[in-house]
Amino acid sequence: MNLPVIVDIAVGLIFIYLILSLLTSEVQELISTFLQWRGKHLKKSIQLLVAGGSETQQQDIDDATVLVHKLYQDPLINTLNQQAQKLVEKEVQEINQFRYNSKALKEKQSSPSYIPSETFAITLLEALRIPELVNFVQTPSERKTNLYMVLSSYKQLKTAITDKNSDSYQQIHNIYGDITENNEFKKLVQDLPEYVPNNLITSLSVLAQRSKLKIDNIKDETSQFQKEVETWFDRSMDRASGVYKRNAKGVAILIGISVAILTNTDTFFLLKRLSQDSAVRSAITESAIQQKDFLNDQNARSQFQELLGNASVPIGWQNISQQFEPLKTSRGNSAQMFILRIWLAFKILFGWIVSGLAIAMGAPFWFDVLNKVINVRNSGPKPVAYTKDQPPEK
């Protein structure tokens, strides 16, 4: 077997992987849309961020769930959730409704799959009423108030306005001045959200400390603090994106193996047929070479699907008899034939697994590999350079 044949076998194998990878991507996208994986994962990640991690106390997790639900009702985030307009998407949402209880049915069945960091920061600070609290801050000459002090006393506000003899009252007095007759401030404190995780206040206090090091004035410090919250959110979402990609890769492997089994795509049988059948090898190789923009060319995909429908192409259950062909040509007793049958079955199973893992690599990966292999196949001797005064040699 010479090198050009090996390259053609590689092109044919990669091209078949590319086709099945496109199918797998479509299936995974439909499942993701139906189960709303992206939106749910984003919301769960925000809940963990607000709660302070997955290993925090259950009370903080419960508080974070309630607070995040309130954030999602804010118009800034609520408008990011584009409702389904297409008929298929509407049908998916209607089917999804049966998966929720009656209380959940009153709410939206979908969530945004992406939230800008600026939107999250503004929504969170407004939900906690931080900008409004800053407006009531007074700065005595003997003590300069900063945003860290506002946040560290956040949980003590409701106790302070109801009990003048408490330690909290003196601390609040140092920040906001005399609040005894300040009914507007009292009303603001009473309207503060009840379900605020302690870890959230701790995290925001740390961010406020960073802002304090960069900005001295509390009014300007609020803007810097919002930027710190945006950075905090972005870094957390980067980690959440990594987790989602790992989970999606696991799902892609399962779907890839399923597609390989349903289409009977046995890598070892593919290699055998491509190496032995020059007609099939040439047909698949030429289809791969001619369709450079395969990912975006619908006609190219349709033509290759017709090629895959040909009985001679080495995928599909019409080839199962050829995969067990050694049973027909082998001679031996019943025990040897039984062992051979088991061996062939395990070989086909392992071939499916190899195909599934390859399919799970994704269409973009195989498209890049295909282009590189085709470039190697089409490469020839470097042409001799010449100029107008020096014509090419004949």
C-alpha cells in the first residue's frame, strides 16, 4: 500500500467522521434546546456565585436561590430572555411545560443563556439597594466613610433602626448620621431584601476593599465597585463555561457512540473497505476534495448524503453481513466458531466506540483536519520562479 492510497483512506475516513459529527451537533443542539441546558446552567452558576460556592451552608444556598429568582424578574435581565417565535420552538416549550409543577407553570419556562456582566452588576446592586444607601451616607470630618463600611453594616441595618440601644445603632449612626427622624431612610431599610446570603455580603465587602484602594471618594468608589463586580462575575462565568463545555463533551461522546451504533459506523470495517475497495475510496475522496466549504454548503451535504445512501458505502446496517463474513469463510469446530463470533462482536463494538469518540470531536475539528490532509494530498513540487527577463525553462 503506497502513500497516496494511505492519504486517500485518511481523507475518506475523516470525511465520514465530518458528516456524522454534523449530525451529532444537530442532535445535541436539539436536546440542549429542549432541556434548556444553557439557561439552566447559567442560572445555577449565578446561584452558586451568590451563595459563595457549592460547599456553603444550606441557608445561604436557599437565600441565593430566592435572590437570583428576584434578579431574573428585573427588566434588564428579563428582556434578555427571547421567547420562542418559531413553530418548532413553541412546540418544545409547550411540551416542556408538562415537566414543571403548577407553581412553576405560572413563570417563564425558559431563561437567558447569556447575561452581560454590566447587566448583572447593575441588577444586583439595585436589588440590594446599594446605590440608594450610598445616597444617605454622611461623611463626618473625623471619620471618612467608604463603601466597605456600608456593606459590612448591611445585615445590621434592620436591627439598628428598631433598637437604639444596640451596638449596631452606633455603627449605623457613624455611617448615616442621625437616623432617628429619617423616615425615608427607615423605609428604605425596611424594603431591603430579606434573603441575602452572608457569603454574598462578604464577597462584595472584599470587592469594596479593592475599590477603596483605587478610589477615595465614595461617590466615585461606587462606579469602581460596579466594575469590580463585573470582573468578579466574568471570572466566575469563565469557570462556569469550562464546566459546561466538559459536560457538553461528555454528552457529545454519548450521542456520538449512539450515532455510530445507529448508523453501524465501525471504524475498523471502514478502514478495511476503504483500503480494499478503490471505487468507494475514490468516490468519497473526490467528494471531500470538491467540497471545500462543506460546513456552509447545503448542496454539498445533500450530495454526500446521497452518496452515503449508496449500498456500497461502508456504513449502515446493510453491511452487517460483511462484518461477520469471516464466519462464512472460517473452518473449525463449533467451539472455535463461537469464539470467532464473540471476537467479531467485540471488534464491532470497539469499532463503534472508536467511531463515537471520533465523532464527538466535532465537525469544526474534522473540517480543519480534512483541509490539512487535502492540502498535503494536493501538494506537488514547488514551481520554478521566473521573471519577465527570465522565462521558464522548457
